[in-house]
Amino acid sequence: MSVSASAQAAIPDLTETTVTNLGPASAVTSTSVAEQVGDRIWTITSGVSPVQVGAFDPAGRTIDRKLSLPTGAGAWAMTHIGTDLYVGLYTPGDVYRIDTTTGIATKVARFGSFIWSIAATPDGKIVAGTYPDGAVHEYDPATGATKEYGAAIAGEQYVRSIAADATTIYAGVGTKAHLIAIDRTTGERRDVLPAKYADRTFVATLTLEGTTLAAGLSPTGTMLLFDTADLSNPVEVQTPGGDQYVTAITIDSPTGDIYLGTRPSGTLYRYRDTTLSRLGSPYDGAYFNRIFVDGSAIRAELTSQVVDFDQASGTFTGTDLGQAGLPPAPEQAMAIAATATSVLVSGKAGVQVHDLATGTSTRTFLPGEAKTLTPVGRDVYLGVYTLARLWSMKPDGTALHELGQIGNEQTRPTDDAYDARSRTWLISTEPDYGKYDGTLTEQHLDTGVREVHRGVVPQQSVRSVATDDGIAYLGGATRNSLGTDPILPEATVVAFDLRRNRTLWEVAPLPGAQSYSDVLMYRGRLYATTDDGRLAVLDPHTGKVLATAVIGAAQSRLSVARAGLFGTDSQRVFQVVPSKTGAPTVTTVVDGLGAQIYSYPLITASPTGDALYTIKGRDLVRIEGLR
């Protein structure tokens, strides 16, 4: 069979293509929970595989016991009964019992796919809260039996926090905040959160000591103190300074003092005799997983550190868990960008900086997760989860600087682009849990002015953004945020004039599409990909659909290199070759990636366009020789 000249031109020459492995894309020691058993602080890594459980000795400042678990991607939940440590995992929601005297770990139960919270009851049982079913479960170590209490409240997906006494389980619910008291015998339940707090997203933290139940509410950084003998009239304690999250609460039983850690400031507070006092912050953005009080000793476990607080001087002394014996491990990457001197890959609480000259990498700490990375001139700009914070830094990871927050109930940057004509960094966002309408944010790099356009893609979150000559092109997603149901039957693509702040057109180019995972301008056409593997080519002036194609079965991201338009769906890198008369040709360039990424597929081109960078497994790879 003969092949026409035009068809031959559409087939890329792969004979000189090379793939170079540059090592782990991002490596981290990141923890989300801790529990003290005896004189050791036990913690567990998240986002790496296999997860590592470690025991930290505060006296020697080392991890002196360590073990791996065969399942799970990480943990947010720990408690203990005697010397037995119980860990609740996610992906899947396995419960492990760890005998801390022998170091033997035994899987004892599975509660769905994701355990958010776990607690021990006074009579020696384990209760757990799960996602996405928003359910409450019980495990009896004495018999091995499990008990299901079902959803804490109909329609909600998260039991984010949990506590229990002899008669009652207290379940902190989101994305619409509820505090559900469940009778352990009858299963009868009632919502004890006062109605005036119904606009909060989560009862995210619960601590029970005696008859005092302390609850942290998001996103207002509020703590409520309940007397379990009469739950009708809690005391409100409002943290100052705009903090939105109370991430840890500890009640010191001998004194009645209450210690709490807040974000985003990363501040430790003490509540005593109706007075809230600021004790200090180990560093900006510190995330308190757990606070421990032993007499005059105050200690906290953070994302990657254990810190001691000196009350006399008001200072913190920290021990890095990686240096203490819980070394960094390859994690699921979140964003990628290439500069002339480095490739940047973000993950939990940091950015891995790959030096192209030396072939080595270092890590820059970041109080959050960079969901977007965009080089502009001599800087790199970062859109950071949570709180949709905006940062900049140098390509070598230095000079990290916060520009501000998007606000407007936004929490998760989803994509970004740079409009060179107006010197404007564009960021698309998804709103906070349970909220509606994402934003397009214009961060003007010359003046520092920030404009936020909420609802510019009507009744959707904004999943992707591209720009050309002062026009922003936005891909929508029908799911506004976690914990919401779609309003629209299909997602849309919008053209927005940045100079006049007005929508030029809105179309639904592909029937039934729920999300446009990427939009990109290439050779005068707008390319839009869907989460179900379809591609639409649009006229950027009118939104008219010029061509469509199937490029796979899952979401993909696109990138322009010198050799043309490329993309990845995490399994392969493909090239999209336009056609003047019909559908574009899609050809696989590199296969077998098996990328283990956190969310969106990752691909970027070098500044000169002579190489592509993407993820294979959990490694960073460079693809060269494309033509």
C-alpha cells in the first residue's frame, strides 16, 4: 500500500529519539499524623511507596525503629491502646495494628478506600471515619469484629475527625460542617454543631479529654469547646490574624490548658483561663500534625520535623526527620517546569530542583503544595495549595517569596499561563470544599496588582488556562469542588478578553465532556483536551469546532516543542500533527511511562524547545531528538 506525501509528513521520525532518566522526580519525607506511645513519637510517611512507619526518640533525636507497610499510600490517622499503635491508611483504607514492643505490623481491618480519622474508645475499641462515603466504623481488637454505623449524615463525603467516650462517637463532618454525636449502642445520632456555624466547610479537628471536647472549624480558624455533659452551649475561641485552619489540638489533662496549632501562619497557641496566648511559630506555614505536652515540655510533630518549644525563651528547636533516620523517598509529582538551568518538580511541602549542569537535585521547602509552576524571565511563579497562595522563587530554588492569596473562597490552583503582552501571570482555580465557581486570577507582574474573576466560566471550576495576545482561553469542569454535585450537564470553554474584562464567547465543543484538562494555543488554533481522552480544535476567534480526534482514554496535558505539539496521558507521550482538511493525526512517541503522579499528567518543554520533560514511574525523564 502506498502512502501519500502528506501522510508521510504527518508521521514523526523517531529514529533519533532518546529518553534519559534523570532520577527521582521529587523525593520527600512528609508526614501527616503522629502519636506518642511511651517515650517514642510514632509517625508515618505519606505520598511515597511503601509507606514508612518510624519511632522518634526525643532524647536521642533519632528514628530508632522503623518498618514498612505493604499497602497504602500514606496515613492521616493514628491512635493507640496500651503499647499497640493503630494506623488508618488511605488508598486503600487499611487498619494496621503495630506492636510497638516487637515492631510487628498486622492488618486487622479495611474500611473502604480512605480513612481520614481514627480514635480509641475507653473500653478498648477503635473507631474510624472515612471518605468518600462519610461513614463511621468500629473495630474490636478483642474479637476482630467490625461494626458499621453508616454515613454520619446523608449527603456528606468526609468524616474528617473523630473522638469517642464510653457512650458516644463524635464525628466531625465536611464539606458542609456538622458535628454528629452517635449513640454507640443504638446508632441514634444528632447534629450538635450550633446552627450559626453551618456555613463552615469542616469540623476538621477533634480532641476529647474527660468531658471537654475541642473542635476546630474550617475555614475560619475557630475552636469550639464543648462540655459533653451538655453539648448545647460551646465556648467559641477565635484565633487571630486570619488563620483558617486549626490543624492540631491537645488538652493537657493535669492543668486543663489547651494547645492548638493553626495555618497558614504556623502558630502555636495556648488557651488558659479563657485567654488565648500566642506562643510562637517554628517557621512560616508550619503544619502542626500533633502537639505533645509532658509537664513543662511542649513538643510538636510537623510535616517533616519534630520541634521542641522552650517556654522561657519562646523559641523552637527542630529535628529534621529525614536526617533523623526517615530518609526522603520518591513521591507522586504534582507540577513540572523547565528553565535554562534547571527542571523543577513539585510535591508535598516542597519543590525538587534538578540542576541540569551537575545532574544533581536539591529540595526547597514550601509551606504547601505547588500545583502550578511557570518560569517567567529570571523567576518561577508558583500557584500553591492550600488557600490558593501565590509565590515566586529563582530557578535554583532560592529567594522564595509570597506574593499573596487569591481569596474568594478559592483553595486549589489548577493551571496557569503567562501573557507576555500585558506581563500578566494567569492562574485558574478550583474553589474550597463544598463551594462553587472557580476563578481566573490576573497577577500583574509589573505593578503587583491582582484581579480575580470569579464565575468567569459559569457554574464551574476553572480547570485549565491558555493565553494569546491579551485573550485568556479557559477550560471548565462541571464539578466545582470536592463535595459538590455538578450543576451543568457538560463543561464549557470560554474566551475572555483581559483588556476589557469581558467574555468573548463560550462553547461546549465536545458533547458530554465533564472537564477540559488542558487548553493550548498552537499555530493559530486552540486545542482542548477532555478527561475522557478527546481532543477538540477550535477557532480562537469564534469558538467554532474545526476538528475533533480521540487521543486516548484519560486526561492529558499538552506542550509545544520545536518539533511540534506534544502531550501525555501519563502512559505515553504522543504528537498531535494538525491537518488542513480533517482530524489531526495522533502518534505515540514514547510508550510505557506508567507515570505515578498526584493528579494531572505532567509534561513541559525546555525553553529552547529541543527537549521534553515528563514522568516515568516516579522518575524525571528527558526526551530528545524529536523531529
